Amino acid sequence: MTEPTPDPSTAAVSVDPEVLEQTEQLFDLAREGDSARLAAHLDGGRLPLDLSNERGDTLLMLAAYHGHADTVRLLLQHGAHPDRGNVRGGQTPLSGAVFKGAQDVIDALLEGGADPSAGSPNAIDTARMFGKEDLLRQFGAG
């Protein structure tokens, strides 16, 4: 009788504490909108663009949610996925920006290819929920 092959998705992963600390610093840079320091990591090719934290928030989500349009543009220019959702039902950076009312971030995400109908709740649903008729028109859903 052969032993079953272990499922790699359930295996414990050991991560160097220094790596964890550096990763958290990158999330802080996105939250703070520190484009210059974040760019140094992006330009060096050392940073996975769709890296996410324990809640599934990517660097782009954090920059968008905290209202940093320039950082959003920087991440999108480097290839961050504009519609990657988090673990809270798949909320996208665009739906987070709609919730926060950050028009400059909304514009940056749309320019970067974000889909207002992606995620759950999506940006259209979020705009409806908060009565943001101007955004519904901008999304072509008004």
C-alpha cells in the first residue's frame, strides 16, 4: 500500500521573519502613498505586483483605498492587475475607491483598465448603494 501524496495547499509554510517584515513595509508604503520608495522596489523587479496580505488586499487595493492616485498609477504602469479582488467577497480597488469617494483614484483605475462590474460588491453596486449618480453615469450604468 502506498502512502498518500501530501496536499501542498495545506502544507505549513515557514517564512523568514525578515521577509515578513519587509513585506509588511511594502504594504505600508502603498497605504502611505510613498510612490518614490515603492518605485525603487518596482524598478528593481524584486516585487511581485499582485502580492497580497492576509485579507487578500494587494498593494493596488491599499493605495486605492487610502486615496493615493499617483501610487495607483505607478502600480498600474508596472502591471498591477486592476480587478484583483480581496477575500471580503472579492472587493476590487475600484469598488474600494468608490466607497471612499476618491474621484482621482477612480479616474486612475478606470484609465488603467479597471472594470466597474468586476468583484463583489462591484463598483456599480457600491455607487448605487451610496446614491452616487455621477459615478453611475461615469460607469455607463446611470
